[in-house]
Amino acid sequence: MNFIKFTTKSEVTTSKPIRKKVLFILFLNINDLLFTWLFVGKYSGIFYEANAIAKVIVTNFPLCFFLKISIVLLVILYWNYRLKGATLKGLFISNITANLVLIMYILINALHLFNLLVLLYTKGLLS
């Protein structure tokens, strides 16, 4: 639970918990990209991309990788830059935002894990 909330005043002023969350968001984003490419790119007859923007580029893995990683990385770098001079209120809002984005990516990755089980089951590898 300490990962979700600030535990001490020094953590609020240093914003270390937010930076850890942001790095974890980047990891989950890469994981989401790989799962999406596997499911939609390789097994397009079974799965489809729900995101209208990603649907256009998901079959071109190099382009998809570049866009998805570079855009998220730029947002993270900007977020990190803004954290350096943030007030306590700004850090609090950033922490809530990081928590919401984390929850979203955790749900997306959980859905991907469920889809992996479905894929393994339909291919007869899981019985």
C-alpha cells in the first residue's frame, strides 16, 4: 500500500514514489505493446485492437514500437521535469494521476494475460 500513497513528508518533497510509479508505467506500457503486437499482429483472426488510433499502426511493429515508446517516454520526461519544481499540491495531483494511470495499465495487462490464456487454450496448449 505504500506504493500508492506517500508515507513521509520527505517522500512528498522528493517525489521518489511518483518516479517509481512512472518507471513502472513505462514497463507496463512496453509490456502492453508486446502483448498487443502478439495478439493483433500474429493472431489477428482471434483478437482485434480496441484502440482506434493503435488499430492503424499495430501491424507495423517498428512504427508502433517507435511511436508508442517515444510518445510515452516524452510524456514521462516532461512529467519528471515538472515534478522537480512542483508544490506539495502538484505532487499530490501527480501522485493521484500516476495511481490512475497505473490502475489503467494494470487492468490492460491483466486483460492481456487473460487473452494469453485464451490463446493457449484455443491452440490446444492448455487443456
